[in-house]
Amino acid sequence: MLVNADFHIHSCFSMASSKDMLIKNIAPKSKLKGLGLLGTGDGLHPKWLDIIEEGTTYSSDGIYSMEDMDFVITTEIEGKNKIHHLIIIPNIDVARELSQKLPSKNKNVDGRPKTQLNGVEILELVRQYDCLIGPAHAFTPWTGMYKSFDSIYDCYEKKVDFVELGLSADTNMADTVGELKDFTFLSNSDALVPNLGKYHMTACTKCFKLVEPEIARKNKMKCECGGRIKKGVDYRISEISDFNEAKHPDFRPPYVHLMPLAELISTVYDKGVTTKTVQNIWQNLIDKFGNEINVLIDVDLNDIIKIDLKIGEAIKAFRNNTIDIVPGGGGKYGEIKFDSLIKEENTPKVVTLDNF
């Protein structure tokens, strides 16, 4: 059974998260995305648990449902050395008890609680409650597990249940690290992080020039412009990798790079996401094909091209992995460009794939 799932989001109770992140809003919007299962995020916050309990229907297998959207209780914890851990919790009763057990001064304030427990201690605590645990956005330079440890076992001592890659790494990068060959990878949206991470590549924090890790090391993290070079996910993986090329285990599915449909349309037409032009095209595609994942992955390209040639070409580029990406680094977000798309106003609106 194939389920489109996102296990790492945040609620209105997390800092830097929208106040509109409520179950009644999340459920219908996620359905339009094409998702069928969501993590609730912030699952140790008592008020958020109240909202979930009051607004959903519970089934005995730990699933909470609203408007045909299923939820499982999840949380992110910031542990010692500011390392973030993602936890999947069996049910609300367990979440409430775990919240009481977790030593944290801000757990009733911020949806992502902070604690001075280290990875071993957090694992031991949550495993008492049959929770699943893994490092959140494992490679990111500020709060990822690999920022402090060269091995996942140095952090947890035992094998965890998964490794979340975050939005700054994919399986081609992570599978160069030999110790991860037996781990399940998750890649979630986070709800706080943009599509192209601003620390994906090693880059200068002043001029944002991308710098190869070896050159950055040679120049002692100083850019020729005088700025400081910030270590990116690519740099960190280069330090701990065992292989020059990824070695994917047989069970590893292919990694699919996507961006939200409205942002894709916005980029193609160089108009804001909330403009009438972008919203009308988005709504037309959703009305025709049901949800964003259908449009981005499943629908026949000829059917999309009949509606909008440029969007069809952009989606084709994603599917063929021929997209033009300017990666983020040094604190600057990355960009996706569609400069090669046909721009003439008199271009025929209906073409076949054979004409590409």
C-alpha cells in the first residue's frame, strides 16, 4: 500500500510557525497536496494535544482523523548541544505522559521543547513508551545530529528507527555514508524550512559565492571577498562519507525532487504565489487532476500540456531530473530556474511529447 505521508510539521504553538497551523486548516490543505497521512508535530504541547483530541476522530491503531486526513502524533525535541530529534508517538495518552516525564522548562510554551538530555537519554526515555525516534534533518549545520557527531552511534549508542534527511540532503548524498546503509530515510517538509535550504551548499555568508569544500578548508573558511565561509550540508557529508558515489541498498526507493505546485507556477510565470494568475492556474490544475502530487508525479504530461504548455514543460523537467537548480548556501535560499522554457507568446498551446 502506497501512502503519501509527511511526518514532520509544526503547529501554531511552534516559534516561527504560522498561527493558521491548526488541524481544521491543515487537514483540507494537505488533502489538496495529495497527502494521506500526517504527523501532528508538537505532540508534547498540552494545548495542541487538546485541539487534536477535540477536533479529530480516534481509531484504535493510533490514527486521528479529520476530513479524510489521518494523523499520527509526532514531535520534535531539541536536546543537548541543540541537536534535534524527531519522535513518532503511539497516541495522545502516551504523549501526555511523555510530556510530563521530559525535563524541559519550555514544553508548555513552545511546540518544540528544549531539554538537556542527550541522544542516548532521549532514546531511552521515548523507547519506554514504544515511540519511534531518529535524528531530525540529520546533516544541517545548526541543529543536525551530524554537526556534533561523526557517527550516528556516537549520538544514540543504539540503532534508531530512521534518519530524517531534511530538505538539504537527498539519498544520493546520504548513501555515501556507509553506516547509514541499513537505515530507513525520511524526507519531510518541516513547515519551518524553505524548499531549497539556505545551508545546503558551502558558501560565503557575505557574497554568497558557492565554494567547494576542499577549497574552503584550504582557505581556512575565509572567502576572497573577506567574508566567512559557512559549512554546508555538502561539506559535512564530504567529511564523513565513505564513498565518492552513493551506494543505495536494494530497499531504498528512488528520491523524487519536487516543489509546491503554486511555487512552480509562480517561478515559471515570474508572478507572486498569491497573484490571481498563479492561483487561477493552480486551481484549474487541481480541479482537473485532484491534487498536487497527482499533477507533479502521476498525470500524463500531454494532459497537463493541453492546459498549460509552460507548466507541462516545467513538470517534465522535474520528472526527468533536468531542472536548473541554483542551490542555497551561506544563508541565502536556493532558486529553481526555468530559463529554457518557451517564452514566445504565439507558441501553440497544444503539443505532443514527440515535439519536444
